[in-house]
Amino acid sequence: MIFDPLYIIMIVPALILSVYAQIKVKSTYAKFSKVSTYRGITGAQAAREILRSAGVHGVNIELTRGFLSDHYDPRSRVLRLSESVYSGDSIASVGVAAHEAGHAIQHAHGYAPLKLRSALVPISSLGSNLAWPLLIIGFIFMAQSLILAGIVFFSLAVLFQIVTLPVEFNASSRALQALPASGILSDTEVGGARKVLSAAALTYVAAATAAVLQLVYFLLRAGLLGNDD
């Protein structure tokens, strides 16, 4: 498939967007990680304050390894922050921590898209693992049943990427509302946090775009979206 001109035409724009998104998020984070907040509050402190203000209790905040490996685990109700975010007092650190706190608030309030995404995790993982072998074998041997099965499994992974978008956008929106409301950031500082979270959101948009374009390609080559020539 990688030698198919149609595949290259469809996937290259998505790859360019993905590379741009990665560069953008790293450069934006690096820029605002050098700008300390006026209050000098750390990411961990910001997350605790936002959760407290939202009336969300019982969420542990832990340190985790890795660069921008920050995430919220709804199964154990643990908010894990990378070292630079956990201990950092920059606008970038506070913005990322607030975003993750936004996920914890989503979970506490039963935010429907987050519930759906959590439910899709196991079947999306299964779909990702099975889709490519089925599609490759199916296209090599022109086995329509395998191709169709591969498309179904790949669609599950695509659905997960699409559902992830409103979850991430909403978490950022909650963060950008909570930061000034709780007095963690001033109105001028929030602009920097917005730039950091917008750059991070672009990575999810790029991933979803790549997944959708690949699905469209498979549908075209399977003859399910018109002529496959």
C-alpha cells in the first residue's frame, strides 16, 4: 500500500500535519515553560486547587516519568504529571496540569464523551492490532472478506480518535475557565496557557485526520466508495 500513489497522495498531507503538530507543541511548550507564573504556583498545586474548586475529591496526583506523559487514569482516579509539569511553576506546566485536572472533572461529572472513549479503549486496541494484518493479507490475496473485516476493525480505532477530540477540547476549555476563576493565572497569563493547550490539541486533530484518511483509502480500494481504479 505504501507504494500506491493514491495512498501517498492521501496520507502525505496528514503526515505533514502530524509533523507540524509535534513541532508546534514542543516549541510552544518550550517557550512558555520558561515563563514563570506571577504566583509561582506549580502544576501539582494548580491541579489540586482546580479539583478542590470543582468539588472533586479522592483524586490522587502522582509524579510520572517521560516528557509530556501527563494523563488522567479514570480507572484508578489518579492524575499523573510529568516531572516538569508536576514541579514546574511555568505557564506551560500549570496549563498542562489544569488540562489533566479537566479530565478528572469530566470523570467526576459523568461527561458522556469521556465515558464513550473509556468504553472504546479495549475494542479500539483490539481493532488496531487486528486491522493491519487483515488488510495487508486481504489486499495481497484479494480476499474481500479479510479486507472487510480489516476495515471494520480499523473503523473502531478511527472512532476512538474521533471521540477523543471533544474529550480533549472540553478538558482544555474547562482548564482555561478554571485557571483565571481560581486565581491561579491572571488574564494575561491565560493567553500563554491557551497557546500551549491549542498546540497540544493540534496533535489530536492530526491523528484523527490521518486515521480518517486511511479509512477512506481502504474503503476506496475495497470498492466501497465508488470505483477502486
